[in-house]
Amino acid sequence: MAVCACEVVGRREIEAAEAQKQPGETISALLLVLSREPVSTLVHMHCLAVLQRLSLRWQLQSKMIELGALDRIVQILRSVRPADPDTDGAGAGSWHLLGPGGGPEAPDFSIEFTSALLMNLTLRSAGRKRCAEIGAYAVLANLIEHPNPQVRTHVNGTLYTLLAVPSVRAEAQRSGAEAMFRSALDRVPQDDDLLRRQLEYLLLQLSRTSEGDESDGEESDGDGIDTGLEGDADDGDNFLDEEELAAHFHLSSSGAGQGHFNHTGSMENNGNSDTCIPSLCIA
């Protein structure tokens, strides 16, 4: 199923099948697997992969949020932490693997899928509202310097989006986010311009005024309206590198308007504040 979901035609068929039976049945089954399988298993990792790829379909996005996917994602990310060189035998700067792998230095596809899924869902106002309710900011703040550049970009992109919500921004300010971001900025390697830009944009977002804020209250998704993300207009090839994802920060901070990225990373204005940025696809 993960392989099918990596292609546009596969996602289209899964979405169509979902509409013909009890709505949410597939998403519910996938979320059930996440809750029952240990995060270290291949089954859990592939389930995350399917959900991340399906989160690029507008209707399935909505169903995931409705069925509590964000609660499960944040719960998973709470377990991500740096490895202790003294007790874990890992090198300095290593982190515990979230999913299956051969050791602390092995690729961790599970956290890449998880962070990408979170970013996609929080680009919906319903997703941002739920993240504010479950305290997602505190979890994400611990991951802004994760060694995986894809994960950092997903996490920092999600934080940038969440900081547009007044209650989240107020929570961040109370918890000392400015000092944390500036401290992280001081530690950025000289050649890592991408992470430097991300942290600078987070500081700008943190200091924004209330003008132009979205409401903490009622939903304003415009669900049911043709936004250009329904049907066949999803992410194309479902690939987007770190530089293209980082463009989200620049475009948002420059007031470039609302829209969504296509698979080449360019901005397409759809006149709706809910966007979907595709990310990593691993077959």
C-alpha cells in the first residue's frame, strides 16, 4: 500500500475507494495500526509512509485530522530525544532512532515520514487548532536542531505555521522561545545557510503583531469549497527537497500571498489559506 500511495494514480484510487465505502475506514485502520504496533517495527514505518503520502489529498487530510491523527503524531514525536554518549554508546550529536534501523547513525525514515505528515496536516486551520489544543509547540521546540535536515525543515516549517496562531505564539513567548531560537542560531554551522534562514524566520514570526493573525476560534477552512487540491490536483511526484521546503519561510515572511507549492516548488495561488506542502517520498 505504501508503494501505491507514492504515486498520484495510487493515491487517487485509494481516495476513490475510501469515498465508496464507510468514510474514514482506511484512515481509521492505519491509525489503529500506529497505536498498536511498536514504533520500531517496519509495519509502523510503512503505515506512517502511507499516511504521509495520503495526506497530500485534500479530503483525506480532513479525515486524518478528524480521526485524531495529530494526537498520535505528537505522541510519537514526544519519544524523540538525543542519545546519551555515556549510556547509549553513541557519538556526540546522535539521536535515538524512532523507527527500525541498525544504530544511532542509521537513516531514520520513520521520523521523516512523521514530521512530514505533521507539516502537511498543520497547513490546515483545523490542524493548527488541534496542535494548539494538545501542546504541540513544546514537543516541536525540542526538535529544531535535529541532525536530519529533512526533519529540521519539516519541524521548523510546522513551527512557523503554528506561530501564526495567537495562543501558540503567546505560549512560545512565555516559555522563552526567543532566547531558545537565538541560542540555536548561535550554534548553526557556518556553512548551513538553510538552518540559519529557518531560525531567522522563526524569530520574525515570533515577534509579529496581532495584525493578520488567524483566529483561535471557529474553523475557517472553507471545507467543501473547490480549492484546487481536490481530485487529481495533488502533489505530482511527491518529491520536494529541503531548499524547496525552505522557500515556504521566505514566501510567507515576504507576504507573497496564500497558496500551495507544486512539485517543482513554485507557488500556486489558490485563494485559500489552507495549503499543502508535499515532502519526502521513499519507496
